[in-house]
Amino acid sequence: MFKPRRRGAAIALALAAAVSVAVGAFSSDSSAATKPSACPLVVGGMFPFTGSKSLLSQWGTHGVPVGIYEVNHNGGVLGHMWTPTYADDGADSVDALPAFRKLLLKHPVLVIGPFSPTIEAVIKEFQPNDVADFMVGGLTTLDNMNYPFVFRTSSSDSNEAIAMAYYAISHGWKTASLIFDNSANSQGFVPPLEKAFKALGGKINANITLTPGQSSYSAELAQAFSNKPEVVFDSMDSQTAATLFSDGQQLGYMSIPWIGDDLQSAPQGAYAKAFGPTAAADLTAALPASPAGTAYSHFLADYKAVWHTTSILPTTFNEYDSVVISSLAMTEAGSTDPKVWVKDVIKVSDPPGVQCYTYATCVQLIKAHKKINYQGASGNDDFNQYHNVFSGFEMVGFDSSLNNITRAIVTPQQLEAVVAKGG
């Protein structure tokens, strides 16, 4: 019988308590906030607090409270206030279902997460348990998903792969090696990346699949660099990256451009530190771009109010939008029952309708019986028939202190142009 990790559970409970205090403190002193007329609404966060991808839990637990702050600070939802609770899935599909069942004991009406590594282990559980979900991540197998209770505000890894290929070709790097671990999340990048890179005139020299947790990757590196690629594309967990990058430094392979996925984008993160002294020159990561504008500026103000900084962590605007969209759908439906309001998610997010950028202004329009089209911090949040959205990507690099710098923006129009070429 599965026994939950005691340490992970303790971390999740402690963090949930800390976040509740922080969000409550900011909500209670607002003149716009109203006292709840009934029990609070529970939003459950399902993130990996332990394991090789535990950094993702920091992203999730920084984004959810900002969405809660935005809604609670402006009157809550139909008189209710949000409160968070968290569960640790360890980024392990075996642990995901027990974590989900523990989360259900808190009676959430909304779940944020899990991230790509574990979503498929629980994706069929949301509708039968009458709880809506906004997962986080770009897993390509969800590009054509058909789950009425599941939505995604983050663009697909298929689009991220195209952005990675476009960025490389735009710099004249036309020969490449691929180094991806064997997880479904990492391998999901490979087909669209190969397709886009070849459509743009590039050539793949080697496609290396890594088994995580090995003590050395010298042989794999030798194979990847045997034909002297001009660029390396990669995706792997942080522990595997630490070993691979260390071997690469010893073998002299870290002085050419490496382009990684969004996991590698964290400022002063484990990947950038492990990459070594050439990270500032040669490491770039693709990250869904959040457009500058009213919604993003408002998100930054909320983020600063909660976390006292505007140096945001990746995906935090996705979790923020997820809480806001769900709250607007409840307002539109006049109900906090997921079986009812889940049908209004697309109604408040997609055109046609009056564009609105903050929770308060959108609620005012709904109360005035106006059809709204919420424009989010993460983009337009227009869901297609598969409950997916589409966005451009920021190509993030690092300065000498391993803080982020923007190297380029790959726009939706540029991605569409690659697709038109057969990419």
C-alpha cells in the first residue's frame, strides 16, 4: 500500500499555512474586500514539493496566492473568499493519484496543477469528482485533449519547440544535436522540434535520449558532439542536468549555444548554476511570453503586494489567470458548483465580448449583463475546442549573476510562419 512521503506532506502543509496567512493579511485590510457570507472556497494546488522537479512547486505556490489576492482583495466570489491547500505529487505519476485523493479530502472546487509530469495520471479524475482543473505546462499529448473539466492557460510544448528552432535558425545555427531525457514531457518536444528545425533548413546531427540518474553521460555527450553541432537543444530534470553539464565542462562542450525548455529559465536556478561559467554567453531557455499591457501590469502590482518583488517566477501568471478566470466563470454562472460554472469558462475568456483586464472591472461588466472577453496576464486566454491557448515565447538568457535577460521574443505570427513552411 502506498504511504505518502512524510517530509513532502509536512512541507506542503507548512507552505499552505504560510500562504494562507500572507493572502489573508493582504485581503483583510482592503476596503474593496467584503466579509464572506459562507464557507470559503478551497483552491487546491497539486505540485511536486519533493523529487527532482521540486522547483516547480515554487512556481505554483507563488502564482496561486497572487490570483487569490486579486480576487479576495476585490470582494471574493459571490460572497466567498478563496483559501489554498496543497498536495505533493513528487512529479511522479505513481504518487499523483494518492496526492489527488488527499487533496479531495479538503473539498476543493478548483485545482491548479499538476504540472506536465503527472497530469496524465489524474486527468480523468476531475470530472467524476466534480472538481475543475487548470493544469500547468505544455505537454504535447494534451494538444487535442477532450476533458470538459480541464483547461490549460500555458501554450503547448509543440509551440515552444517551434520557438526554440526558430531562434536557433535566426542566429544562423543550422546543425544541431538533441539531448532529451526519456520522460514523456521531454520527449514530447522532439517530434515538433525536429520538424520545425528541418522545415527552416536545419539539420539534426544526433538525437540522444538520456536515462535519468546515471553517474556519467560522457558517452552520450561524445555521440552528440561527434559531428560538431552549432547548437544543442535539451530538456531534462535538474539532477540529470547537473551530471551532464559537469561532464560537458570536463569535455569542453559547454562553449557553444545550448537552448533548453522553460524548466531551465529560472533566474539563479539549478540549471543555470550547473551549466557553469559560460551560462551567461551560451545558455538560453524558451519561456511562454506574457504580453506587456494592462493585465500584465496589474498582475505585477498584485505580485509585488504579495511577494514584495516584481521578479516573477515562471508560470506564475498562468496560475494567477487560472484563479481569476474560474472566479469570473462562477460570477457569470451565479454558482460555485463546478458542474455549473465550468460551462462558463470559455464564455468569460473567449471573444466576442467586451475586453477586460482585471477581476474587478470584469465583474462589474458581468453584473451589468455584458458579455466579457477576459484578457489575462499570460495572454488573451482564448481557449480553443481542446481547452488550449496559444502564445508567443520569450527566449531568456542570463547575465553574469545568473539573473534573467531577454534575448528575443518569438511572436505568434513567427510561429505560424514556421507552421506554414511545414514546421
